[in-house]
Amino acid sequence: MGIWETLANELAAASADAGRSVVGVLGGRHPSSGIVIGKDAIVAASHAVRRDEDITVVTAPGEKMAARAVGRDIGTDLVVLRLPQPMDAPAAHWAKTADLRVGELVLALARTRRGNVVASSGVVSGLINGPMRTWRGGEIDQFIRPDLTFYPGFSGGPLVNHRGEFVGLNTAGLHRSGITVPASTIGRVTAELLAKGRIERPYLGLAMQTVPLPESLRARLNLTASEGLLVVHVEPEGPAEKAGMMMGDVLLTANGQAVPDTDSIQEILRGSKPGAQIELGLLRGGVASKLSVQLQSRPAAK
């Protein structure tokens, strides 16, 4: 048997085996896919599942089940669906992605609205082994970009490695070229969604922009930072307002760390939990002062 025939047989076998854990999802304007994570639970792409009720899951040709969304996190573009009864499909076998390599052969799988498994093949073209903040405010454990075609309906389906393990969930909702949310992120996020229905992330309730600090002010107050964050909006009833933060304040530090831009304050918040106290160093009317803010969980999106 030649190498091409061997490869073709192995890819077809991997698609058929892994495809048993892939479903079609009809919950928006266009069909999408989902991954089985339990006998009555599915993880899918949040941006492709627009409603929480009246969702149809396609498990095989001619086989459909009703489902509802029980937890959603737009930050990582994940939604968990529940079925009213168990389905006859195995849960996904997740891969450990720490050893994933650029150039590794992968398959993207999906299931159509008619119930057929479809595939697209390619390689891992981009990989960053470290946390990445998404434009929606969430955090994924790795940046994984496959070089293959995400056909319509592929969002929510898995990326599968040569062993038939699920590397993660493919989505066009977090990056213009389409990326894969890694298995470790899916495990962490779905566990909290199943338990709480949402991901609790702390927030301050401030809108800020970077401003330069005048040299005269820096010299008078013995400041080492050349920039700070000007508060341009304070959310009513938010943690910062409750602590006494006002528009026009200039934020300099958070827990003793300089915050010259909004990314730096978000990094500190990601390392904190709702209920924790955070000490802010600021300027108000040219006078340095400090405020202690008790972080709250960001309200659920409506």
C-alpha cells in the first residue's frame, strides 16, 4: 500500500471516528456545528447560536433533537447547549495541545443541517503558546491558527489531530482568519458555564484613555511614570463609582503597578477575582491620592 493510500485511509478513518462527536446546530441565521461534551451537553460557537431557546441539534442524517443554551461566554465565543434527553454519541476526546507544532497536519470537521459529516484538511500555520486576550474581552490559553478552509457551518466544529483527538473548537468569531479555541480553554470555560451559566470576570466600571503627564507635575510629585489613564466615564453603581472614583481622575497605579495603558489594567484585572480589593493610585486636581476598590463581577450581557 502506497503512502498516499495509507494517508487517505487514515484521514477518512479519523473523520468518521471523530465525526461521531460532532453535531449540526441550527440556532441562528445560518447552520453551524457543535462538539459533544456529555451525553446531554454540547459546546458550540456563541456567535453562530443567536438564540437561547428553540435550537435544533442534528446528530445524524434524519435525526434531530431540541436544545437550549444554558451558559454563554462571548469573550471566548463559547456556548453550552443542553438536550432534554441523552443522545447516542460519544463525548469528544480532547488533546493536550502543549506539544502542538506549526506544520502539523490537522482536520476541521463539521456536520451539515442534513446530518452529514464534512471535513477540510490543512496544517497548523500559526501558534503562540501563551494566553491571548480576545477582542471580546476573554482569554484563551493558546493562539492556534489552522491553514485550511472554514466553509459555512464549520464554526463550532472541532480541529482534529492525526490521532483523532480534538485540539479545540474552530470559530470565525474571534479572528478575521478563523482560529481554534484550545481544548484547555474549552474545559475551563464549559465547566464554569455548566455550573454558573456565565463566566464571572471582575471589572472596575471605568472608561479611560492614555494621557501624558506634564514634566512639571512629575517633578513636583516625584512620579516615575510619563503617562497615566484619564477617566472619561464612570459607570453608575459600578465598583469604581462606589469607591469614589470621578471623571477627570488620572489613574497611575493598580496594586502598586504602573498602568500606562488600558491593556495593563486589564492584565491586573485578569489576575483578580470578584470580591477582591484593588488599590488604585491616582491624581485628582493635581494631588496624589489612593482609593481601595472592591471588584465586582461584570453584569451579564443583555
